[in-house]
Amino acid sequence: MADRNYQTNYSQLHPEEMADPAGRRIKAQKTLAVLQDAVPSSLSDCSALEVGCAAGAIAGRLAPAFAHYVAVDIDAGAIALAAQTPHSATLRYAVMNAERLDFADNTFEVVICAHVYEHVPHPATMMREIYRVLKPGGRCYFAAGNRLRLVDPEYRLPLATLLPKGLANGYARLFRGLPEYYETHLTLPSLKKLVRPFQIIDYTRPIIENPERFRATDMLRGGSLKQKIYAAIIKFAYGLAPTYIWILHKPDFSAPKKQVIRYYDDIAPVYDSRFRRKNDYIDLREKELFEKNIGPATAEARILDFGCGTGRFTAWLLNKNPAHILGVDISAGMIAAARAKIQHPAAKFAQYHPARQSTPLAAEPFSLIVCLEVVEYQHSPAEFFSVVNNNLQPGGLVFFDVINRANPAVQLKARFNPNWQKNQVQRYTAAEIRALCRKNGLEILRMNGVHMFLVPKSILSKTGFIRHNALKIERLLDKAPFLRHNLSYRIMITAHRRPTAP
């Protein structure tokens, strides 16, 4: 589809929208109620940006609640109208392209983007800009219309959002006298893809369930038939909701995932007995692949066990006669358990968080880095690869694993497992890992899979016969790259750092 031109004259095409103070006042009240509920700090301490402010009717009412408020729009006529209206000293208007925001990275605690995406030529570019200027941990109020709706909210034309663009243009010319039907709406799956970098906090359902709390009584009354109908749509057919109200949270990569740390601190005393019993199948598969892919290179090696937990793999590595092992973990509880369990002159343990500590962990680089069942809890792959880049010697080996995003079962789990959603568990395809390794100077030597995810671990670990035959099946499945890359639950990667040129 050809690129659209920017709609720079919206105020001329829709003067009724510019002269709707009552409607805009109600929208401002809803927006403020949601932000007061969603933003953890006081709004009076926050700086805010409104993208697509039009004539400033909403900005004028929201700005007094913030320390600083900037409202921007591509429509110079609308901004001129806004500037003529008396407004708070904390408010500043500017003509600006939403796809090229003239602000430094990490500037605002709050961004408001209400019913704007359908008006810009490249909404994905706009969302990347919003993500860029929003501070880590910041919130974006995002209101978005659904393409699957009966009546278009701008033109009041039935079924207009569902028509192909050519037909919609003729429809708008015939019944509204407009040169074209400019807006392009998206369905729920496409909207989720549009805001993918963010964590979505849905306020659509809470607003419908409690319209009084969120100042939405102009649309719904508590206990009314209309509220019950909307509640049923949200519950049973969320993809058909006419509008979505989301708070988009930009993760704070500089702060530890406190819930993950707390979880592992709590379970550290019972982790081995409850989660890693003797003859654990995943352990056996990891050790088998390590022996096959790393083998003799362990002897006299300097090893970093990144994400060592209670030291279960560290203890096994010590049997391979390494020169030194340093085990690090984000959880102080897990490190304490590892120190209590392993008292060996070649092993040391330390608490470490890669997002906060970027310096090398030792004076001398390591010849082998092991990282198992850890990368999925990193905010981004950059955290893991920064550890590799800072600590692995040229020619050194890396043995790590990731959860395979191409696996259909993983896709279902990511969609329906609340723990995965809360902890923002990361998944990667084989192609993505190859690209990340190339980017960070690693050459992949071998990829293997852990496939037996459908069989409960309690059964796989039950008897030697079951374990032996399950591992045989793993080896057979591993021979087919398609199965390894698309059906394995975990992808095990063995790579080495390219030697530097002499």
C-alpha cells in the first residue's frame, strides 16, 4: 500500500471536533481518572506529553495536574486555536510531527495518545517515538478504536472502517463531501502488534465494570442494561470491543525484576528438593549436551556460571576439574544456598545484576560461560550479551539456552500463563538467536533442542527406562533442523567468541 500523506488540516475538515468543549471535557475527566489510578507516583511530580492534542481542549484540562505538560500536533491551525485559549502556566503547545518527536530520549513520565494512531501515516513509527521519549517505568495512556465496529466515530458512517480504502473514499465523498476517508483502523491483534515493545495494562474492563470511578457515566451507568451488554462483550468477545483503553508501560531495564528476585529468594531454601529432584530430566538433557558439545574443554577452564541459582550445575562442573568457577545470580537467597552447599577451593559465588553492573566480573576473562534457564528472565538480550562481551576471552565458549518462541505450545503459554505475563518471560526463535550472536561477535557451533516438554517431568524422572528412551527420542528429533527449530521447547546453543585478529 502506498504511503499516506500526513493529515495536516484536520481542524479544517472537522471543525465540529474543535468546537466540542463539553465532549472534550468529559474525555479529559476519564483520562485523568485512569492516569491517577495507573501512574504510581503523584502526577504533580510528572512531566507529560500529549501527542495529537488538536485544539487543546483536553490538554487545557489535564495540564494543571502535572508539573510540566507539552501538547503537540501536526495541524498548525489547531495549535493556533489552542494557543489562543487561556491555559495553565505548566502547559506548552508546539506544532510537531508525531513520527519525529523533537525531544530527547527518556524525557517524560507520562504520554497521552488518545485516538491518534489511525490519523498518522505510519503508526508503528509514532509508537517507537513514544517509547523513545517515555522514561523507563513511564506510562502511556493509549485509547484506540477497533476496526471491527458498526459505525465510524469520526464520520458517523456505518461500516466505514471495514471497507477497502477505495470504497471508503467514495463513501466519504458521497455522504460527507470529504476528499477521502483518511483514517486506517486496526483490529485487536494488529493493535497488540503495534504496541509490542510495551507491557499492556488493560483499563477497558475496569472502566466498564466501574464507570463511576473512572468518570465514564456519560457512556454507561452502573447496573444498566447497556453496561451489562458491554461487560459481556469484554468478557466473551474482547476482540469486538469498539474501543480499547490501555496503559502502556515501558519496562525499567535499569531496575531488577523485583518480583523475580523475591520469588527466588523465597524458594531458595527448598529449590533443590522441590524443583530439582535427583535425576531431573532437564538436568540430564543439559548435561548430555554439555558433554557432547563442550566436553574436554572444561578441564583447567576458567568458568563463569551466570545465573547459577543454588549451584546445582556448578557442583557438577566441579567434577570436570576446572581451574576456577565463579557462580553469580541476581538472588541473594540462591547465592546463600549455593555457598552453604558448595565449599570448594575452586568455586566462588557472588550476587550480580547485569543491568546495574557492566564492568568485568574478574581481572582475567573467562574461557567458558554457562547460562542455563536464565536468558528468559533478562529484560532484554542485551543484558546477557553484555555479560558475554565483558567477560569472555577471544575464542572462549558459551553454553546457553532460550525458550523457543516458534513452538506452538510456548505461544499458548505466553498468551494464557499469568506468571509468564507478569514476569515478562522472553522467548526467541532460532533465527533471532543467530542474528543476536552474529551482532555480538559469537559464532554458533551447534544448536540442539529439548523437545519432551509435553511429558510431565515427574514421569520423565520416574525410572531409568523412561529417561533412557526419552533421551533417545530427543537425539532423533535433534537430527531434523525443522523440528529442532520449531517444535523444541528450549533451544540449547553452543557458541564461541571469534578470536581477535593478530
